Amino acid sequence: MFKIFILLFFSTLTLSADTQPFWWGVGHAAFQVEGSPADSDWSEWAHNPEHIADGNNADKGTDFWNHPEEDFRLAEELGAKMFRLSIAWERVEPAPNQFNEEALTRYENMLLKLREHHMEPMVTLYHFVIPNWLAKEGGLISPRFVDYFSEYELKVIQRLSNGPAKVRWWMTMNEPLVPVVAGYVIGLFPPGKKNVSEAVEAAKNLVKAQNQTMKLIHEDKNLPSDLQVSLAYHWRDVQAEGFGPLNFVARYFANKLANTWFLDSISPSTSLNYLGINYYGRYVLHLDWKPPFLRVDEGEGPKTDLEWTIYPEGLGHSLEEIYKLYHLPILISENGIADSQDIQRAEFIKSHVAEIKKAREKNIPVIGYLHWSLTDNFEWAEGLKPRFGLVEMDYKNMKRIPRKSFEVYKEIIKNGL
Ligand code: BGC
């Protein structure tokens, strides 16, 4: 009798492990695809052609705002189980504390459509863009930023989790340090500053915003108890060479700056349900005893159209390191390549997925892979030139043309890990 009980117990365990879906999918962000933008820091910024490498703006995007179903149909055909998209804060809150019901309903209907195509929505609430009224009040360094941010986020989560779209998977923010560095150190993103002390203030505000949002979510007893909330963090595999046994010291500090400082400050293991990781490559520190002492690049290897070095092994290293540090299920929330000729994309996907497979064999709980991106889209300061899509956009007529790598990814999804 006891034996039968034990057998039954273990077969249920195996069953539940096997039935956990691996979240194959794709992702994109509102401002990069929607078109018809509302008034935001980015809509104003992109209207100055000097700010965008190819002089384009995001006014048309891929017209996703008007035709979301076409992309849902393509993603379903691909075999995607999850579709990551973002909400444009500026549409939902066009003036301070005034929420636009019409915009919320439109997103709700969009998500319901997505569900009709048998995919789970993953919703990002802040993907680089803020309403212009907030930008004019000081943006990320406004003394009211943290309150505005967390109140907006709670409002949308309440509405779309409890409503018919039943959104369960959330990302409070995408790559928080990117708008900080690009907007306040390099000056490539709005507000176009080069001011390190403001950058520090902006980063600290994003930490506070994240912590306050998580607190509000945890305190709200009317929210469904099975929400999966995290952020998407841009993680690089950091390596150092040139200082022999002292490399690890340089590596420690660079890794802290690029990767762990922000995550440690938001105590991920106590507040998040999983960890979203965007992986695009590595940083290599080349150290020298002579001037200039330090040079940073992305190391040797094949390059993408944007000259980023392709380095799949770094995903493997990163997964091990991240899991050791934070003990959370990891979802690869972005990984992709600018490759207009579609020459390298198929191999890029295969080699990165192989790293995920290896990590899972080492019992690192990687729960999904969302390729960036389904279609070509507006690549921020670079404009429309870089082509990240599994599906090519013909911007003249907004036609979507699946590339060869679309078929390859489809096959990978079909065969599973
Ligand atoms: C961002 C995306 C961007 C992608 C490629 C990520 O940093 O989240 O919005 O398109 O990288 O640059």
C-alpha cells in the first residue's frame, strides 16, 4: 500500500514538471511599433531628425496600434506561447492623475485578441518612454516621479489583471539603466543630458519606483494572488583581462555597476516572482598598467549590423551567475540581432537556445525565451535602419514578410528543448 502511495506521489510530481510550459515567444514595445504616438518625451525627441541616426521618427511605427491582430496571427503561426508587449504610459495617463478609460479599454481589447490567438500576454509598463507632462516636470529626476510611476502601474495592473484579459505576467520596467545612461550620461536618449550626478539621481529614483510599486502590489489584497511580477534587466556577461590575478577585482566592480547594483538594490529574491533578463552580449575590460589603463569593448567575434559582438556562451555564463545570486526562475525576456539580410539570425537563435538547454540541464530554471523581435521596428536613436525582426517590414505599405529565420525559430519551438 505504502509503495503504491509513493509511486503515485512521484508520478504526480513528474506530471506537474512536464506540464509546466516553456514560454517560447516574441516581444516588442509600444513606442517602437504602435505608431500614432501620444505626447511623450520620445515623440518630441524623435521629431528632431538630428536625434535619430537615419532621420526617421516613430510616427508610423509598424502601425501595430491599428492592426495588432496581424502580428498576433503571425506569432501564433510561429508557435509562440507568450507575446510580450508594452503599454504606452502617455496614452493611459495623458495628464497627471487623469487616466484615459478609452485607452485602457483599447489595450484590454488588444489583450483579449491576443488571448484569442492562444498566447499568454506579458505586459511591460515602462519601456523607456514617459508622458511629456512628466518629462517637463523633470522626468526621472522629478521629486514626484516615484509616486507617479507606482500609481500609474498599480492602476493598470488592477484594471488588466482583474478585468477579462486576466493579465498575469507583468514587467514593471524595461532595462532601467539604459534610459539612465543613454539619457543622462551619453545624451543619446531624452532628455539628452550629460550629467553624472543627475544620472545617479535618476537611477536611485528608478530603484525607489520599483520598490514602491512592488510594495503597492503586495499590499493590494484585491489583486489576484497568482500574479507573476518582475522587470526586464539588461544583463551583460562581464569579463576582464590584462591584470592577471587582479582581473577579478576589476571584474567585480564593473559587474556591480552594469549588473548587480540595481538588482541588489531591489532585493529581487524577496519581491519578484521571476527575473526577466535581456541578453545581447558581453563587455570585456582590457586592463593595462600604462595609459589609457582601461578600454572596454564587446570582445572578439562575429558582429551584427549594429557592430555588436555575437557571444552566445555569455548567456550560459550569465544564467549560472544570475541563478547563483538570485535563486529565481529566469525568463529570457529579450535576445535578438540586427541582421537586415537575415544571414546570421537563425544561427544566433540556435546558439543562444543551446545555452538555455545546457543551463536547464544544470537545473537552472530558465522558464522561457522571448525573441526580440517579431517584426522590424523603430530602434530608438538608430531609427528604422536596424532590422531586428523575424518578420521583415516593408514600411511603404506596412506589409509583413516572414524571413527565413522565422521558419527556423518555428521549427525550434515545434521541437522543444
Ligand atoms: C530594448 C529594446 C531594443 C533592443 C535592441 C533592448 O535594449 O529593450 O527596446 O529594441 O534592446 O536594441
